[in-house]
Amino acid sequence: MALSLVVTPVAMLLELVICVLGLYVGYTKKKSYGYLFAVTFLLFALFDYLGQAGLNADSLAIVNLVAILAALAGMYLVLQDT
């Protein structure tokens, strides 16, 4: 339990850094998948925050599902770009 109190905020910070990098790729490189990855990792950070705040499991599952769908769409666009 004590480990999660340290790891979760660090993970949230890293997820937000990836979110900013996704926004950078989307804006500067004009790549839609950058925005999708930004949304994905913003939702992952939100998932972690809401989990710490005690939101119910059903709501967390929906946030997680939307994040995964955004990542899947982003990967599809990456594969189409290569």
C-alpha cells in the first residue's frame, strides 16, 4: 500500500509528460495520432487520479476503455503513416 502512494503520483506525472509530448507531435508535426496519444495518456492520468479519489470501479472501467480505444485509433494512424 505504501508503495502505491509513491508510485501512483510519479506515474501520473509521467503520463502527463507523455500527454504534452503527444500534443507537441500533433501540433508541430500535424499528426492526428499525436492528439490521440495525448488523450490516451491524459485519460490514464485521470484514471489514476480518480482511482485514488475512490471513484467506483464501473466509472473507472469506462475511463480505461475510452483511453484504450484512443490508443488503438492512434496506433492505427501510426501504421497507416508508415
